[in-house]
Amino acid sequence: MNKCSNSDHPHCTYWVMPGQQACEGGHGQPDAAASALVATAAAAAAAPANSSFELLHTLRAHAHGTAPDSDALAAAGANVAHDIHASAAYARPIPRSLARPQLHISGFDPRAAGGRQTLKMELRGMPDACAPQLALQLQSDLIPNGASRQQFVRSTNGDWRPAFVEFSSRGQEHGQYQIAIELLSEHAGAAARKWVCTFVILVPRPDATLSDIHRIFLSTHKNVRVMADDASIARVTAQGGESMDIAVTARNAGIAHLDLGTPSGKIDLGFPTIAWDEDLIEIDMPAAAAVHPHPSTAACLVNAVPDAGTQRQIRLFALDECVFGRFELVDPEADVLLKHYGEHGSDSDGLTRRLSGRHAVIRRNGHGFDIEDVSRYGILLDGVWPGKHKPTALRLGMRIELSASIKGIVVLSVTAIMKHAVILHRIDGGAQAECYYLLAPETHPGYPMPPFAAAPNAAALPLLIHHDGGFWHLDQLSGKETALTPATPLEKLSRVARHNRFASEPYPESWIIHTGAQDAHNTVAAQDLHTA
């Protein structure tokens, strides 16, 4: 008995008895001569050209009793080569991108009722974009402690190493037990994804016979193929006769019923372990990442008419490391650019030159924020030099002096420390000019916000956060978040003073000066070129 060999239906699984012209699916079968011709053509394809020609010529002459002419034989050879090429195309593997994610489960043997068992789980058809390691979470009454956690790890060739789950049905009542599967893909820089599936394992009675188990679960491998899939029932009845080889397969909760009657010959039954495929259903699709309408990591709130006790600029920074250093109009080394304020306002020269380009670094740690001296001239924390490259935790009310050698160049005070931010105010000549809001990037403190202590000048400032690439105003009473952009009206936001606007640059006044100087330089250069 052979399988269906119709070239137009290469995936047909019906068996064909010798002499039949069509399979059970109605697919016509080639005759013996044509089958021999295809087999011989395959052998001829691997042989030299002259040998292939003689072999095909002899076969055709034997089948028809006549000697073919060379043109007809060449046409037949071309047709056979085309058929072989088409069959090879059908045999190509399915691309991984077109495959459906499935969990292949094998190794379950219901005959081991009351004993230890191991399930082998293999991943198939997973997308290439998932993480190189996937977390497998299982929940079932059969598993010790009710849950288990495994990992699928991708090998060097892109395949997934199988995972093994052990359980025991000892002391368990016979019946159906669910095993719930969750597959998690969590990878830095990519959206989290989750696949789930649930399957049922039937634990038979300890005194169940092999026949009972066979009627419920198992299949035999014989010469006639009968499939029971997706909860269907396959019934096979064989009453004596010649020797037969019948294959009965029950998958996906299908039931196979095999009745051999009272045969006189010997019966060989095979009881293999059960294996099946479970479709993995993705329930957490990768959502499009939220995008701030005006992404930035450094900005400024500018008050056109500051009241007494308020600052003209609130500098906003959302950086993992925020560097404080000397103000430079071109190619600054720091993020927070500091100038000395004297009797006549800010001065970019003079004492400002006694600040290093990189003077101090403030970074977030696991419990708060640290400051580190990285300068030539040192810093003083509450009047004490902490030492160079020795991070020191910030605390509320701490006085920070830059530098340690000359007093009064820049003096800052820590006025608020929150879970996600720290606020610094100047307590020198620049107290009315600016203050600094240092935020942990992409960090939401949650709502309602945890309580925090702040000085009165910091408590009057708006509550700001940074996530989705930009700055947001958080209303402490309602929890409403408002994206800060140059077009956002700020007068209705809580704790935002009148006449405020949002600037995309942390130092918008310096950008205007720099742009104006550059335009003036370009104007002079253009005049010189015109004169020449």
C-alpha cells in the first residue's frame, strides 16, 4: 500500500491500495510506467548527459514497444525535469515568519498514572523579533506548589532549546487537570509581549487497563491512516482478512476507537506517548510607544514678569547624569551652565573662569541623588570638601559651594528631594535669576505622589515629571498630566506663575545671543564678499 502520489496534491495523506486509480480524496494516481519514468528521470538527473539519454530511451521503448525519436524524448525529459522541480518547490520548508507560534508538547504517558512524569515542551514558529530568552510560567494542580517557572533560550542557530516540566499524579484524583501556560518576552528597547495557552491532561484511574487507556487516548500505527483532530472521534472496525497495517491518530482532544473484532492472526499494538501542538495566542500585542508631542531632555520655564521671590528661569533637565560646569557660549562641556552673579548681574568672565568646564556631577542612585566633585577647584558641601571622585548623598537643605578655593562664586541649596527629582535654588547673587529642576528621565513617581519634604520656595514650584520623551505637568489634586510644549497655555496649570512660557532650550537667552552673534558675523562676511 502506498500514499497518494498525485503531483498536484503533494500534501495528501490518503493511502492507495495496489491497482487503484484514485485515492479516497479522488486524486488520480499515475500508472506504474509513469511512476517508473519519474523515478528513472530522477536517477538520470544525477547521471552524465549521455547515460541519462540512453536510460530514458530504453525505458520508453520498453513501455510502448517502440523506439522514440530524439525530439519526443527530449520533450519528455523536459516535462519530467519540470515535474521534479515542482515537487522540490513543494518540499521547501515553510519560512519562520509565516509559521504560527505553537507549543509542541510530548512525553505524556497516561499509563504512568500515580507516578512521576516529564513533559517536553518545544517552541515552534516564534517571531524573530522576540527576546533571546523567554520566561515560561506554568500553573496547574499537578505541579508542585501549583506553579513553575522555566526559560526558553535561543541557540546559536536560532532554534529554541526545549524546556522540561516534571510533575506527579500520585495522590491526585483521576480526572482532567488544566495546565495554564504564559510565555513572556521582555527585552530592553522592545515592547513586552505575552502568549498564552491552556491544555488539559487526563489522569486515569490507577487500576485502568491498557484497553481503557487506549480507548481514551492512544492510537496505533497501521497501514490505513485515520485522523481524529479538534475533538472529533475516529472509529475503525477491522473484521479479519489479510494482514493490514492501520495508523489511527488522535490529536487535540480527539478520540480514536479501534475495534479489531476477533481476528485469528497475531495482533501487534503500539502504545506511544502522546504528543500534540498547542496554538500560542498573543494577548499583549506590542503597542505603539507613546510619543510626547515635543520630546526633549532639557528645557526651561521662562517668566517674563517674575514676582518677588520667584526666578526668571526654571531650568529643566532630565538626564541620568547632570554635569554642572562653567558657562561657555560655544561647545560647553556641562549641562547646567553656571555664571557668577555680582553687583551688576551675571558675568561670563571674572570669577566665572574659576569654575571648571566639568565641575560637579549629580546622578540618581538607588535611594536618592548623589553629587561628585570632578573639578580642579573643588566643591564644599556644608562647608566641607568631600574629596574628589567621592559621591556624597544629597540631603534637604544641603549647601553646595563651587568652588572650594574662592567663596561666593556659585552657591546652591537643595530645596526638595523627591522620588523622581531634586530641586536646587541659588542662594547667591543669582537667586532671582534661576533655579534647577533635575528629573530622572522616563520615570513616573505614581499618583498620588509619595509625600516629600521641601523648602517653601520649592513647594511653590509646579510638579513636573518626564516620560515618553518629554516633560509633563502633573496636577497634584486631580492627577491630570499636561504635556509641556511651546504651544501649551500655562496660565491654567497649578503652581505655574503668570506670564510663563515653555522654551525648548535650557538657556534660551544664550541661544538668542549666540544666534544674533552668528547672524552679525554672517552679515559682516557678506558685506566683505560684496565689497570684494
